[in-house]
Amino acid sequence: MESLLELKDVSIDFQSKRKSFNIIKNINLKIDRKMKYGIVGESGSGKSLTSLAVMNLLSDNLSIGQGEIILRTEEEKVLNHLSKKAMRDVRGEDIAMIFQEPMTALDPLYTIEYQIIEVLKYHRKMSKKEMREKAIAMLTSVGISRPEKIMDDYPHQLSGGMRQRVMIAMALITEPKLLIADEPTTALDVTIQAQILDLMNDLTEEHGTSILMITHDLGVILETCDRVAVMYAGQVVEESTVKNVFDNPQHPYTQGLLKSIKTLGDRSEKLYSIPGNVPTPDEYQELGCRFATRCPFAFDKCFSEEPPAFQVGADQTSKCWLHDEEANPNE
Amino acid sequence: MIIPVLFGVSVVIFFTLRVIPGDVAQTILGTSATEESLAALRNKFGLNMPLYEQYFTWMSGVLVGDFGVSMRTGAEILPEILSRFAITFELTILAAFISWIIAIPLGIIAGVKRNTKTDFSVRIISLLGVSVPNFALATILILVLSLSFNYSPPVGYVGFFEDPVKNLQILFLPAFVLGTGMAGAVMRMTRSSILEILRQDFIRTVRAKGVRERVVIFNHAFKNALIPILTIIGMQIGVLLGGTVIIEQIFSLPGLGQMVLTGINQRDFTVVQGAILFIAFVFVLINLLVDLLYSYLDPRISYK
Ligand SMILES: Nc1ncnc2c1ncn2[C@@H]1O[C@H](COP(=O)(O)OP(=O)(O)OP(=O)(O)O)[C@@H](O)[C@H]1O
Ligand code: SF4
Ligand SMILES: [Mg+2]
């Protein structure tokens, strides 16, 4: 079966009057129906931009330079070539999105009812009464105990966890095929984080919704996802099942990431962190591997030529010259 | 809030007027006045009493709606204030409407299409609006209109209920001049708040729902931007309702501004203190209204 969402060689560029540079380079992803797919990476690696590109919500100074974002529902659509109107029909209907900051993600001037119903207004032909009933049912299913009361509340009257529940209700009310969640739990208390993740898991399983989970937290990936793409400096450096990536990481960056969380639980060792800083887009090297400046294994070729994504094992790719037998100095 | 503010204003205006050097009775009656007539005037207005006693006499009148009579003409002050306020009020409302019609659509367009040619042009227009002084614009307009269209500034004022067409003809030009002056600031504020709001997360949420861009701009961005815009508009209206001396002068409108100016020139203290207290009252009232509008617009603000 063909995948639900496919990113083919997608690049995102930044343009201003003074300068322009590439931020996201040649991203390839395939998300199947009902799959829970994770993107993990440090702050600034381009996770949010990738998800915003799918929704066609990039700000004006950013644009998809090349590649195709393909959505396969009843028909096949190339999202980055759709008209504005056609794209609006995809947003909220086929793909819904929730964001990191539940505090600022809702309009402070409108009631919860208004904001939930707003989705239905544009995607369903329903009476006011039907919409209201559906919204109440949805709030109940995200675990809100007095939905009628919450409907009349304004966002500032709710806690962060409650708002995120409202966001989930709003996102899933049209039963979209794909839910994009950009750091949905990062801003929440630890106890509430687990509840929200469970809730998302249960609800999407119920409706067969795919998830694109974006996070910098490997723990969240381990708990919720089937497959994962590891991003670094605007590129996917490793991609496979969650099990493969955790048990058998192939890319030096993934290995470093895992090492830094494993030492976190183990007090005896000094906390490991990858030396150096994440480069900003204007610091990305034109040539070579974008991780070369921080990589403990870097050798000549890493600085002169960009590594392709090597197939390692049956179901795993890693963008690193170490997998190339001819190039690797150690083999 | 209102009571202490108005009390403060009354004290300040009353005592400041009394500090102006020169004998009031003498100024009003002229140098040829006899001793008896001077004494009679001083007696009538209690000018011989201690200052605080004069103040209390005045205030106890004001509190029951009696603003006293003019020192010079002997006419009741409050009816005069009200009839002049009617003119100022109409002028202000017209000017405000004109400024909104120009400023709000342009401000929104500039904010939405930031850094484009449209935005650039709007910013220039708004800069012109704020920086060209009203009196200059008024004079230029009158000159141009009279030279090329045989327009002549109206003499004498006609009330709206006497002859609405004539009344609007008279008020349109001064309202236009005031309105363009106000529009610059409103335009800027509209543009910058729209810009600011469009960057907010919740706008992205609304767009992610598949809502039409027009709805995003009006129902969400503009409604949120309205709060800071309201602040500026409230201030502008408050100031204009206090009278506009220069514009009233140029267009010979008998508004509040003129009343205060003549009052000061003639040392007609009862008129000046009455008018200024009234202006302060209106200003405070407008602020109150703006506060009420805030709490109506924004559920996070509750009016106490
Ligand atoms: N509108 C923009 N204009 C220019 N650069 C941008 C813009 N938005 C993001 N960037 C840059 O692109 C890079 C990727 O940003 P992105 O928001 O996708 O990171 P992220 O992986 O989501 O990180 P975080 O965990 O901090 O959310 C960052 O270096 C960021 O500074
Ligand atoms: S290509 Fe070279 S620099 Fe890049 S990750 Fe592999 S070894 Fe390190
Ligand atoms: Mg992000």
C-alpha cells in the first residue's frame, strides 16, 4: 500500500533582500496510514519548519525550494502545488495540527466553543445545534469532565493541560487522516505530559489516524512512535523503526544523542553531551557533512563531499560516509 | 477615580487662574472705571473674600449644576458651554469617522502586506498625516479651494438642526483637516498591532483549521489589534472634545476652544474655570467609556 504522506526531496529556503540561504535540505519521509511517526532533533534542527511546510504555513520569507509533499487520501495531492483554496480544504480536514504552547495557541478573545466549532463551520454542513453537540461530545472524549461549562470559558480560564486537551479535541473533531503534533507536551508538567500522550495515542488509534510527532525528547518517541527520523541541521541523518534506532543507532549524531540520555539516568558517569553547538542555518557548510564540525569520527571526505543516505540493514538509512566501504578509512 | 481627578483639576485650575498677575476687576471694566463700579464687581463675584472661600462658593454651585455667570457679560455659563460643546462634539465625531475610514483599512492592508510597495506608501501617507500641522493643512486647503473653486470659508455657524446640509458644508473641511491629522497615528497603530498579532501562535492555529484568510484577518487579527487601537482613538477623541483652538479660529467656529481662549484673554475667570472643568469631565468620561469597551472586547479584562 502506498503511504499516506510522503516528502520527496523537500528543501526549504530562506530569502530576504539582503541574503538567502538553504535551511532544510532534501528531506525524504514516508508516513503510512495509522502509523505513528516521530521526528526528533535538537532545537533549531528544522522539525517545526518541516511540519509547517506540510501544512503550507511557512512564513513569507521561507519557501519550499524543491521537492514534493504528497498526500494520498481518496486521491493523490501534491500539497506544495495546491491552490490556496484546495490547501484550505486539506487543513483541518485531512491534516490537523497541535502546537507546543497551549497558552498562546488559542485566540484569547473567543470562547472554547467558538474556536472548536470554527473548524466544523468550514468543513461540515451542520446546524449550530449539531456542531455544539459534536463539540461537547469531543470535549468529553478528551477527558474533560464538565464540557458544557468549558464551552463557555475563555482560554485564560483554563490550565495548560486543559488547553492542550481542547487543542486535541479541536484537531480531531473532523477525524483527520493525519495529526501533526509539534512538541505537544514540552510546555506541560511532567505528570500531565504522560496523560496527554496517552490521550493522543488512544484517540488516534480509535480512528485510525496517523501521527507525525515532533519532539526533542527521545523518551516521547520511545513511548509513542513506530518509526523515527533523526534530524540535524535541516537534514534527516538517520531513519528507521524506533526499535532499530534505539538498539542499533548507525549515525554518529544519533549515537551521541542516545549516549547523552543514557548517562542522564546513570549518576556514576559524567553527563555526556555532544561537543560544540548546533549550527544556525547561515553557518551550514555548502560542502560536506553538516555534522562534520562536531563529529568524533570525521575524516577528510566528510568536509569535501556531502554523504548520501546509505541503506544500512533492511530498513534503516544513515547519512554518513562511514557506511561507504570505499571512503571509510577504518575499513 | 473620577471624583478625585475632577477635584484635582478644579483645585489646580482655580488657583492657577488666581495667580495670574493684575487686578481682575480693573482688567474687565477698563481703566476708566470708577471706584464704585470696581467695588461693585468685586463684591458681586466675592473677589474680596479669602481664596479658599471663593473656591468653596464656586464648587458648591458647580456640584448642583450652577456654573455661575460670566464676569464680563453676566450670561449664564453652563448653557453657553453646552451649546458650544454641541459644535465641538459634532466636529469631533465627524473628524473621528473620517480618520477611521482612511486609517483602519490602510493600516490593515499595510500590516498584512508588510514590506511591500503598498506598505511603504501607507507608511509615507501616515507620516505625512502626523507631521503636517493642522493649521498648515487648513490654510493650504482654503487657499487651493478658494483660488481654484471660488470657495470661501463660511462666515457664521449654522446648527445641524437648523439646516443639516449647510451645517455639514461648514463642518466638513475642518473635520477633514482634523481627521487626516488623527489618521496618521491610527494608521501606524493599526499596522503595527496587526503585524504583531499576525505573528502570534493562535493565528497559526486558526490557519491550520483551514479558515479563509479574510476571516483570519478580520475575526482574529483585527479584533485582537483593536485593543491598542482603541487606546489611541480614545485619547484623540478626548483631546478633540476639549476644543481645537486653531481650527475653530481658522474656520470661525464658535466651539469650546474659542470660549476658553477669549475667556483667558479677557480675564473672565468664571468662564475659564467652568469651561476647563467641563472639558476635564468629558475627558474622564471618554476614558471611562474606553475602559468599558476594553472589558467588552477582551474577556481577560474585567471592569471594576
Ligand atoms: N521564519 C524564519 N525565518 C528565518 N529562519 C527561520 C524561520 N523560522 C525558523 N528559522 C530557522 O530555521 C531553523 C529551524 O527552525 P525550526 O523552528 O524548524 O526548529 P525546531 O527543530 O522546530 O526547533 P525547536 O525545538 O526550537 O522548535 C532554526 O535555525 C531557525 O532559526
Ligand atoms: S559523514 Fe563524517 S562527519 Fe558526517 S557523521 Fe559521518 S563520519 Fe561524521
Ligand atoms: Mg519547533
